[in-house]
Amino acid sequence: MTLKEQLHADLTTAMKAQDELVRATLRMVLTAVGNEEVAGKQARELSDDEVLAVVTREAKKRREAAEAFDQGGAADRAARERAEGEVLARYLPQQMSDEELAAVVAEAVAATGASGPQAMGKVMGAVRPRVAGRAEGGRVAAAVKAALAAG
């Protein structure tokens, strides 16, 4: 079963269970997937990796919105955004620990022979495919920056 099919099946289950939060969240992410499929010159079916990228992007939006609502004093809206983020987290791969990420970054720094902040792009290019979907870009960039500063 593809990830998109899993999302549809879970949406059907949520509708039958009258679970408003899950239903609304899955409808939102499936709409985003549909929009991505028809974007561009030609409609196409997204691969599981592309659907995962859409789910990841939507989860990040929920996290950022929750922070913004917290800063704006709208705790109830922030709680809703966090709850939607938790629903989306079910479909994301397990996130890497800081230690695992640091090990991958250290390996990439050694493999590329990079040193200094000007080599950040080179190291990011080596690290990104290995951590795809399991570590957020900001975390990866911070880990690379720290490794290059220490090295």
C-alpha cells in the first residue's frame, strides 16, 4: 500500500469514527498532495518519497504556526496546530537523534575533506541524501555548521 493509499484509508477510518481532528488533518494533507500532483505543466502521480516530502512540509507548517500562535497569545489555536502535527507525525519516519546526526555529519566532513564555513554547501550536499526525511534541514545545517566550526 502506498503512502497516499494509506492516507486515504486512514481518512475513511477517521470519517467512520467521526474523529474531526484526524479527518480535517488528513483532508488537508491529501489536498496538498493533490495540488502537488497537478502543479506544473502535466499532472502526474507522486511517488511515496514525494508524498512523504509533502507530509513533512505540512508538519513543518504546523510546528511553525503553533509557535506563531503561542507568541501571539492564541494558546487554543497553537494546541490545535500541535495536535495536527502529531497526526502528521504518524506518517513520518523516525527522526534521527542528535548523536546519529552528528555522526553522519562527521563522516561527511571527513569524506569531503571539508574545513571552514565556506565548505558548508559541499558537506550539506553529502549529508542531505543520507538523512532525507529523518532530520529537518535546520537541524542538519546547525550540525554541519557546528562540525565545520569545531574542525
